[in-house]
Amino acid sequence: MSDEEISNLKKAIDAIDRQLLALMAKRMNICNRLASAKERDGVEEEANGKTIASLKSINNSPDISSEAIEKIWQVIIQESK
């Protein structure tokens, strides 16, 4: 692989990383708003196992294992609280 190809792949990863950060910020904002609404209305916390199970079931990429999905989303969910 040439230096240019490697550079282009790194740029593509950097662009995806920026998109992921923007999406995570958007998700966190929505989670904060949801938590405030639940607290205001006295709604109890839900188990997040359904979220992870749902994501695993729709994963159709051979590049992302079920274990990776679980680890990643556990961190995202924990940080969203």
C-alpha cells in the first residue's frame, strides 16, 4: 500500500471520528433531556439490556462482533446517565 493510500485511509477514519463525536454529542443531549423528563414525571429508569440486544440483532456487519457492540454500548449508556 502506498503512502498516499495510507494517508487517504487515515483521513477517512478522521472524518468518521468527527461524525461519531457529533452523533455522540447529539445522543447525549437527547439522553439528558429524556432523563430530565423522566425525573420530572417520576418515571423509573429502564434496563438497557433491550437496547444492546436490539443493536446486536440488527448488526449485519462481519467487522463488528456482538461482544464489541456490547462493550461499546455499555460505555455509551453508562456515560449517558
